[in-house]
Amino acid sequence: MSYVNQSPTLNVTSEQKYQGLLERVFFSTLIAMPCCVFLFINGTMLFTLRSKSVFRETSRYILLYNLLFSDTVLLALSQFLYILAASKIMLSYPVCGVFTMLSILTDEISPLTLVVMCLERYVAVCYPLRHATIITIRNTGVAIIVVWTFSSLNVLIRVVLLLDFPFSDLESLQMTDVCSDIDMILSPMSDIYDKAYTGFVFLSAGVAVISSYIGVVIAARSASTDKASARKARNTLLLHLVQLGLTLLSTLYTSIVVSLSKTLHRVIIGRIKSFFYVFIYIFPRCLSSLIYGLRDQTIRSVLMYHLCCRLKLSRPGKG
């Protein structure tokens, strides 16, 4: 008799688990497809930027390579962690910490590199005669080293704060939830530092990019400035400002998810995380390839050549 009464409950539970599995497979497939496409495009862009000497010996292409490299690594890491989360695979705290810190490192490289790229465009338009002496290969290399050093120091401080957590009091180092940057903020001090650092970086980056944009707009109105070059630089800076704004949204990700998790169901929170993952992590990391791959004529022809697997497309009218 009790078995008969429990059967509908068991059937409902099994059906819910089956629907949850189908939903995870659907969202994972839907997200993985564009992510893999842009990983391929970014990888082709990276290969393209190393294929010719003009790219290897021009400062803005070197900076673009650094930006694409960090974005591609972050995209791959994020997709890997998303697959683990969708598969309900739990990691240990040390392993999750390594993946999280690598994600934080590459995530911080993007806004800082965007700032350097905007400053390079500002110098090119506002000081064209001094551009060759200011923006040299050596100075570009120094700027990239400074960017990586600054980001690495941030990761080092986060690791020190993380080690301050009493892991010895835990029964096991195995995590009880999926690996994410939210779960690696284990102390109030880490939370305070995370908010303070991200606020400082993006406020400084925003001021630098907006100032560069205003400077280029003012220079574009000058009679002595190349109008076409200034207009192109202005549009590029505007797109970089959009990139920076989208990346800025990622700093609000933790606060939004934590606030919503107090009132919404766990399933709905999972869907919101998937939505944020696409528009905060995937989309901004794909803009660089689209901005330069489509707008830069020097890159476009070489990129299309490699994307088409070196097959020459015959033009209409030619037999």
C-alpha cells in the first residue's frame, strides 16, 4: 500500500531530474557552439597576427595580440569551468583556486590592454609626428610587461588572502558546490579587496578611455589633422569603450547573483548564470576579433585567407 502511494512521488522526482538533465544538455550545447566558433576565430586571429612581419613589428598589432591571447585563454577557461558546472563535477579547493586565479589574471589583462591601445590611438591622432618615437616596439613591450605584472600582483594578493582562510577546520578540501569565482571568496577581507580593486581598475580605465576619446574628437575638428584617420580612431575608441563597459558588468556579476539567490529558486539562478555567462564573458571576448577582423583591411584579407583554410575563392565573372 505504501509502495502504491509513493510511486507518483517517485515518478515526479524522476521526471524532474530528467527535465533538469535535458535542460543542462540544451543550455550547454547552445552555449558551447558559439564559444567554440569564437575560440576558432580567435585562434585564427592569433595565428594571423604572427604570420606576417607587418603584424609582428607594429605596436597596435602587438597590443591586439596580447588582448586576444588573454581573451582566448579566459574564454577557454570559462567554457571548461562551465562544462564542469553543467556536469555537476565538484573540484577540490586547491584545483578550483588554480583555475579561478588563472581566470582572474587573464580577465584583468583585457581592460588594462584596452587602456594602452586607446592611448596608442590617442598619440597616433593627436601627436602624429611623435608617434614613431613614443610608440616603439620596445615601449610597447614594456607596457605589456607592466600590464601582466600589475595583474599578477593582484592575483598574488588574492592568493595570500585565500590562504588566510582556515582550511584545516574543514572536514575535507573537496568542494560541496561547483567551482566558481564566487565560491573562492572565502573571507570578508577577500570580498572587500575584490570590490575595491575592480572599482579602482575600471574607474581608472574608464577615465583613461573617455579622456582619449575626447582628445581624439577635439583633434578631429582641427584643420591640421587627417580627418579620415581621426574618424577611424574615434570609432575604434568608441568600440573599446563599449568593450570596457561590457567587461565592467562582470564586476557586478557576483553581487547580482548573491542578491538574487536569496529570493529566487536554484533552477532560475542557474538560468540567470547562463545568461550572464553569454553576455558578460563570451560576447565581450569576441568583440576584439570582430572589431579588428572586419574593420582593419590589413588584417581582414589575411584573416579571411586563413579562415577559408587557404582556399582561394573565385570571383564572379571569372572562369
